[in-house]
Amino acid sequence: MMNILVTGGAGFIGSHVLEKLHAMADMHVVVFDNLTSGSAENVPQGMELVTGDVRDVSALEGLFARHSFDAVIHLAAQTMVPTSVADPVLDLQINLEGILHILDCCRAFHVPHVLFSSSAAVYGDNPRIPLAETEMLKPSSPYGITKMTTEHYLRVYHELYGLDATVFRFANVYGERQGEKGEGGVVSIFCKLLSMGRAITVYGDGRQTRDFVYAGDIADAIIQALPLTGFHTLNVSTGNETSINELIRCFEEAVGHAADVHYTEARTGDILRSVLSNDALKQTLGIVPAMKLPEGIKKTYAWYQNQQSEWK
């Protein structure tokens, strides 16, 4: 039996991780989440949900003292780039102080492995695509800075204290239960608008590209990495560039009719092209994300349609 702590497990990506862990017979999972953006409904029945904040040292110490964890999957985070720009101190408190509390608990209670959700935001606007893990990191937001800094802390904790650490740099994640404000939020925004029969707005000409990866594939990568030892940094991506116009065509296939699309001026600072190499993921874990975008969009849109019927 493997004892796993999932911080932020009640959130979007966490819900997919919990769903897969719940289906595995040899996993005992504890979820730690402050439920500000996550939902207790995302935690499968039978899993222990502890409501708390990663900034609360005493709550974390008590949690670690009550359990003997084999690994921590750290998903708890402030995920909004605009929030990090407006309030960099809050971003630091949640994303940096939070992980340091987790790491010190791992040291004190002898937890061997931390798996961390980083982001393509650590690369900044780098035209050398597809971006490999060896590229220079030049984040362009406080959010990207806290993710990059956490990666350095994990490397140093590995070198100084022997803590095994696996860093995942996610591309643009989408899927069921996603909010509208994350990095891959364009998918959930389109889902909500189309399910309500409303027009969608595209900033620019729609030829800007992203690397859309399904949240279930993210969860698979995280779980496959649980046995890893050492320090690893892995992009989790499809390696495919998809334009916003191509994304819209996937939606039109899912919806069954043409979308009402309004094009407007591009937003200042938006990255034109973004795609991550997944070669290291293949070499280290022997996997690549399996979900094809048209199928993933259909699954995601069907979930939003169901939610829309419940809202009514």
C-alpha cells in the first residue's frame, strides 16, 4: 500500500489525479485543500479530505505527523497570472512559502518524494519551439517566477537532503471540471459560451498556437512518476501546435454546427506560438499524452453541456 498526499487535490487537475488513484487498489490517498477554487465534490468517496491551507505550518505538521506518506503530489497553487501581477506578495506566499512548508515537513517526517506541478510559464516568450527542458528559463510574470524558483528549491533539497523530486512543466491543460481562469482557460471559456448558444471572441487572427494537453494525460504522467528516484524535470505536452482557429474547428465538430466567432484586437503581451517538446517524458516514463484534441474537446464539451443543464 502506498500512502499519498495530494495538495490541491480538490481542484481541476487534482480531480483527475484523484479519479485515477481511486481506481488503483494499492493507494491510500489523503487530500489537503483549502477549497477556495476546488470542490469537495471532486474528492472520491472514501478518500480523506483535510481542509487547510499550505500557508498554515501547524496544520501541515499535524497532517504529516498523523500519516506516514510515501510521496506528496503538490498541486496546491495560486494559478492566475493576472493575480500574480496584481498581487505578487500573495502569489509568493501561496506558491513559494507553501511549497517550503511542504518540503520542510517532508524533511522532518522522512517523506522520500515530492512531485510538483510547474508550468510552461517558466520559459516565458521563447521562440525556440518546441521548447525542451534544457532551454533558458525567463518567466515574464510573478507566477512564472514562483514556479521557476520552486524548481530550484526542489533541486537544492534533492542535492542537500536527498529528497527525490519530479518537476512537471505542464503545457495548456484542459478537460472536465476546469475553471475559466487558468492557463488553458480558453477551452473552458469556449465550452461555456457555446453550451449557452453564445458567440466566442478571439483576440487576434486566431493563428496563435498553443499545446493543449488533456488533464487525464497529466494525471497519468504524475502517477507513472511515483516510483521515480532522483531529480527529474519533464514537460507534459502533446508536442503539437494547435492554432485557436483549429481549436474552434474541433469545437464545431463537437457542437455539430458552425460557431459564431468574433475576432478582435490581439492582447498586448500574448505569446504568438507555444509548444513543448515531450521527448524527455517519452525517455523517462515511456509515455506520451494519448488523448487526441478532437476527442478531448468532445469529452470536455459534453461535461459542460451537462453542467449547463444542471445550472438551468
